[in-house]
Amino acid sequence: PRMGLRHSPAVLASWLNSLHLPEVRDGTRFPVSEAQLHQVFGDGHTLINLLKTVGPAGTEEALSTGVNRKCLGAAAVRKNLETALCHIWSLNPAARNMPTADILYAGTQRDALVRFVDEVFTVFVERPARKRHAMLIEWTREVLRYYGRDLSPASRSPPFDTLGGDLRSGTSLICLAHHVVGAQG
């Protein structure tokens, strides 16, 4: 991907659009395109709404204090952006990908702001998913063993290089689907 990103701008735009964040007056309009990624959070509300949507339990309560709901002036917008950035900083993002509230507000440093969207995706989507990998792999193995199948050793631990190959034939996927849906219908 471009600009040192972990995820392509197309993936990031698709993710933001899939969240169905509420639109606010004079704020970001959805759907956003790849070309608009650097302008998504400058309104002072969209980033707060995103964090409330994808953040861990307690995020909404943590962000309820110190957030200006009307956000009519530049100072109020920047204050909201600072509040949101403080919350993200508490989750240990990569410092090189974190802008200031002023940079978010201006929306002019495209590369820096797209790296920020990429970092938000990493912190709120990718990291939690990685934490669940081991549990999901073990569940998959248990179900497949019931059907006389298993995952290859390389699919059982990071980086899960052969997992796609283990599932590619479709047989294991059908076994998993039968296990989940078969009892219901």
C-alpha cells in the first residue's frame, strides 16, 4: 500500500462507509471516497462518533464529558478533536501516525491524515481481531476434528500462512457452516 500504510485507502474508505456513522450538520458526508480520507475527521464530530461506535466498552461514557455537541466554532471543533485524540493515545497507537488536532482540523496534510485513518483502523479493528485469532483457530480445529479434519501446523499460529490453503477447497468451510447452521435447519 501507498504512504507506508498497512491497509489500502480503498479498504479504509470501505470500512468508514460500512459503519453508518451519523452525519452531522456541516460535517462529513458519507459515503466517503479514497480521495476524501484526509478530510473525514475535521468536523469535530465524526471522529467522536467513530470512537463511540468502534471503541471498547466504556468509550461512550469516557467521551461524554468534554465533548461539545454543537461544535459551531473552530475552538470547539479543535477541543473535540483533542478529546478524541487523547482517547486514542490511551490505546497506544504508533506515534508517527498521530496528527495534532490542528492538522486534523485543517485536513490539508493528506498523507499524514490517511496514515492516521490507517492507525485508527489498526487500533480499533485489527488489534482486537488479532487477540481473537487463537480462540477462533482453536474453535475451528475442534469443529474440524469432529468431521475428521484439521488445520495444518502452519495455520495454527501466526502468521497463519497456510490458513487460506487449508480452507480453499471448500470442504472445511462446508464442515464449519454445517456445524453452525446444520443444527438450525
